[in-house]
Amino acid sequence: MAEVLVYVDHVDGAVRKPTLELLTLARRIGEPVAVALGAGAADTAAVLGEHGATRVLAHEAAEYADYLVVPKVDALQAAVAEVSPAAVLVPSSAEGKEIAARLALRIGSGIITDAVDLEAGDEGPVATQSVFAASFTTKSRISKGTPVITVKPNSAAVEAAPADAAVSELSVTFSAQATGTKVTGRTPRESTGRPELTEAAIVVSGGRGVNGSENFAIIEALADSLGAAVGASRAAVDAGWYPHTNQVGQTGKSVSPQLYIANGISGAIQHRAGMQTSKTIVAVNKDAEAPIFDLVDYGVVGDLFDVVPALTQEINTRKG
């Protein structure tokens, strides 16, 4: 069976969930070989092996932390040369898509971004994408070179598939461009205790109807009762009611959770583009003609200031 390279997104050896999803998808089209880079790379082997990685190519060097994406591209290029894989899978984060694009250019291959599913095909892996603000679903394959594919978080359920993941050292020679852009400082993001927005299984968002930053406490309370991430529409963010890092939409972050709850959001195309691939969508809006209701699985026509606290109370009661 052909091998499939999976780029490992980890922090000091702690593997993030999108990588485990990639391993699940990789097993559909070949034999997963993980590429782990930076501090703690070798420590990822146990978790990666539990989820199907047959090998782990690890390389630790200061360049991965001290400079931007080029050292990682150098390493993936070296891995492609060593393995000759059937495909390269990368998490569809901002950094992941830049790494994938640079890699595809380097190795003369096609690229597919923001895939939501993968399957084996007679002429190579076939990727499913949700396009044109999720109005259409397409199936595509790359016709030139080694397919480089980025996959959106929450596109596949994580499945364990224990394998004996042997760790080997990846030989990497950094290019002259690798040290061109140096990281001069880092500021840790203040933790809210909530899941990362793009990786969360449940997202609760607020829009113009929340009517003020102080009222986002209602949205946060519902999110906390569900163990969810908090999102916001562009209107709410532009008004200064919630941080830009939480914006969901075409000019914000794309999310694809199992459950998306939109509160006081009209459903403009800009917002829909960032959340329309959610598995189940619920909306609360007092305007029965709001475009969001054309999209939802469940809609509540009502004042969010009445509906959301009542929903939060009911969830907490059932949990108790």
C-alpha cells in the first residue's frame, strides 16, 4: 500500500486534534507516515501510533521555532523525496495552507485546500470540497505530481487504529530562504478555558442582535454550558463587541463543528461562507424573514435575550 505523509501539528509533543483526523483520512488512501518537526517531535510517536501512523519522521531544530514557515517546507520537501508518497496531508489552518502552497510549488504538484472529505480513487485520492460559500459540493483530484491537500478541522471523526510507529530521524538541509524571516517575540494568548474556535465540536456565535459587548456574557454562558467555543459575526466584531480572533466568516475563520448555534445573526453570505459546512445549524432570531433561516436545521423565532438564557438554564439543569 502506498504511503501518505501527514504533517503533524503539535505543541512541544502534544498533538492537536486536526492531526488525528488527518491520520483517519490518510488510512482511507494509504499507509500514514507522520512528519513531526520541532521541540518534542519524537514525543508525538505514542499518540500518532495509536491513531494509525506506521512511521514517524522526526526532526528537531531551533529553526522551526525561530523562523517562519520555510524551515517546515524544507523538511516536508525532504520527506517527500525520502518517501515518494501518494499524497501529503496538512491541517487547513492559516499556517498549514501556506506550508502546503509552498510545498506544492517546490515539488511541481497540484494543491487542493479546505477539503472536507477524502476517498481513494483509481487515479489518486479524491477530495470533497464545499465551494462558493458552501452552495456547491465538488469532488476533485490532482492530475500532476504528488497531491498536496489541506483538510478542514472536524471533517472526520478521530478513530483509533493502533500501529507500531517506528521513529526515524528525518535528514533536513535548510535552504537559504529558511532564515529570511525571524520571529522576534511571542505573546501567549490569554486562555479562556474554551476550545479553539476552528477545532471546536460546538460553536455558539453572536451577531448584531446581541446589541453590545456587555451582552456577549449571555452567549458565553450558553457556550460554557455546552463546552463550546464562542464565535462572532463581522458586524459584532466591527462594532468592537468581541475580538477579531473570534470572527466567523469569509474574512474571519471558517468553522465546521458538529453543532453551530447562531444568535442574533441575520445570515449574510459573508457569515454563511465561514460556517455553512457545520453538521447541524441552529439559529435564534426575532426576525422570521432573516436569511439564516433558509440554512438552518432548527430555527427559533424569538428574542435571544429570552431564548438563550432559558436554553442555558435548561442545559445546566439537565447536566445537574
